Amino acid sequence: MFVLGGREMAGALDEVREVVRAIGIEGLAGTRAPITGLLELRGTPVPVVDLRSAADPGHSGDVLVLSTTEGVLGLAVDRVVSVLGPDELQPPSAAEPRPHGLPSYVVEVRRDATARAVLVVSLPALAGLVSA
């Protein structure tokens, strides 16, 4: 689970190779969205899609390092908050339809232990790599 713009979201753990602190991301002149910067990770340059907001000024953010079909990609988010098992978020009930108007990268809405809504997202779609 991670926070982006004040909203808790979750992505599939098998889409994430590792999590690192968002320190040392360099902007790249002339790059086109979705790639906005570069992070050197153990000597390897990793392109980064920076989605961080200014909502958490005391924290530099975290980078979800994804393995994609085109290579490694970093997805900078405000903060990673936890790693959950597959049963720790309650799936939506059949009686609870998907809310209208959610972005296409949202796969479903689940509930945490306190019944708060958590958006389950496709990380590649959130990064702008694929359409959901």
C-alpha cells in the first residue's frame, strides 16, 4: 500500500521488484511524459515516473521499482505505508457496485481493516505505460 495525493492505494506485489527512497531523482531535459526523471540504482539508471504531490513535505517519497516488458521503471509516490497479504483487504461485495467516474487505472475498490476505501490500481497503468 502507498499514499498518493493523500489517498491510500494498493498495487499488486508481483508488479513491484523493490521499494527505495526517492532520493537522487534527477530531472531529464527533453523527456516526454510519462518519464520525468532518472534514478541511479546500484549503478543502473532507472527511468522514473514522478507522481509525488507536495502533500507530504516532511518525507521525500518512495519509488516503487517495477519490472516491465521494456525493462525497469521507477514509480515515485508520496509514501509506501505497508506490504499486505492477499487477504488483508476486503474485496467488494457483489452488492457494492464499482463507483462511477474512477480513473481507468483503478482495478477495484477494497476496504481495509477500518472499513476505509483503498483503491487497488494497476501500477503500469498508473505510470501511463498501458491503458487499463
